Amino acid sequence: MAEKRELALLRLLAEWVEGVGVEGVLGSEFLRGTWDGADGEQRAAVLTRLAWRARHAEVRHRGTHDASRVAVWAVQEAAVWHRASTLADASFRLPVGQLAWIASEVQMEAAVRLVVAGRTGVLPPAPYRCAVCGTDRCLQVRSYERGSGPGREELRCAVCAGLPADPEEIPEAVDAICRRVPRSRAEGC
Ligand SMILES: [Zn+2]
């Protein structure tokens, strides 16, 4: 029964990506509701199947927002598993425990990216948007180290590039000043 639901979800995503494209899928309340209604194990199973299908996909773009990072990770997990001849392909699974920390909507966007990667052979780039304010102008990749685990990369505009790495660390006063920067100045770079 669980397997049936996971296959239905997989088919639904693939058909919608084909029919309305990535943005159409992400904007669909129906699909989001269906995805949220699945439990963590079912979503992990869908992501596992999609990652496996996309295991040969080229990772040409850096993961610079949450969903693209999850998608890059999933493809790389599958690729590593596939290359390791001692591991049976059929037993590949993305770890449910690690996915449990990732918000449902981020998982869904990652799943959509994996559908595209499986189909085109290339993992799509992250949306061209600043990670803090969402503008699509003057973006640069910003890399930063973390205390443990891999470093992180994200897109920042020229204004937001000077802010602390984690938006939650931004003091309110700084945040307020940034919001007052006139759009024309932010664009003039
Ligand atoms: Zn910005």
C-alpha cells in the first residue's frame, strides 16, 4: 500500500513537471498538499527513486539555496553508491533520518529538480535570487565555512553580501537600514 502511494506521488510529480514546468509544480497548492500529506518515509522513498534515476546527471551548478543543496546531495549520494561496486544498487536509500530535518516544501522542490535532472541529464541551477532579499540583480556566490560539516554557498546581492552569514544573526537595526537602501542604489552595480 505504502509502495503504491509512493509510486502515485512519483508519477504525479513527473507528469506535472512535463505539463506545467518547474514553477507550475511549485506553485500548485494541490501538489503541495499531496506532498505534505505523504509521510516522511514515503517522501524519502520518492526522493530516493528520483535521486537514483538522476545518478548520472551532471552537477554543473553549485547548490546555492536549500532545495538545490538537497538535490546536489541526493544526486551525489546516488552517484557514490553506484560507483562503489561492493554495494548492491537495489539497496540504495537516502537516509530518512537526515531528510527528516528538511522542511517538506524544500524536499518537494528538491524532488522537482531531481525529476528534471533525470530527464535532461543536468541538475538545474538554483533560482537566480539573493538568499536574503530575493532580488535577481548583481548576484555573487558567497561561500562560508561552518564550525563542522561542509561549507555552504549561497547567492547574495551586492547589498546583502556584507551581512552576516546566517540571516537570523542580522541585528534588527542593520536589517532596517538595508531595507531603506533605495532600489536604484542597489541596482547600480
Ligand atoms: Zn539581497
